[in-house]
Amino acid sequence: MTTVVFASAWPDPADSLPPVEPPKPAAPTLGPPRLIKKPTLVMTCREDQVVPLASAVRLSRTLTNAKLAVLEKCDHIPTEQAP
């Protein structure tokens, strides 16, 4: 059986890559939703199969200054389906 070695014929491509930077720390979060004081519009569609209506209702009740808009005749993307 013959063993073929290619390592010496071609340079390792990893040798030409720049050094890898360590990951940056995650961006700070705003904290729990109840701490968000800005006026917020929570939009959802009654027929949404991705995010249940109950989740949007819970979020709007959790936010301090939120209004809930439940749209009809759209699915998951109300800004495109019910402009």
C-alpha cells in the first residue's frame, strides 16, 4: 500500500488567515420590560401562528406605557399585510 502525503506540496490555508479576535461583550440590555417607560405600541395579528395573541397581551400589560393593537386579516407581519 502506498501512502501519499500532500502536506509538503501545499501551504496550510489557515496560515494566511488573520488572527481571530476574541468576541466582544454583549450589549447591555434594557432590563425587565416593566422598566421601559417610553410609549410603546405592541402590534399583533389575531391569526398570528408564530407569536400567540396571549403573548402580545402579556407584553402590553407588562410594559409601563404600552398600547396594544390587534389587527384582523393578517398573519405574522402586520406592517406588510395590513399597512
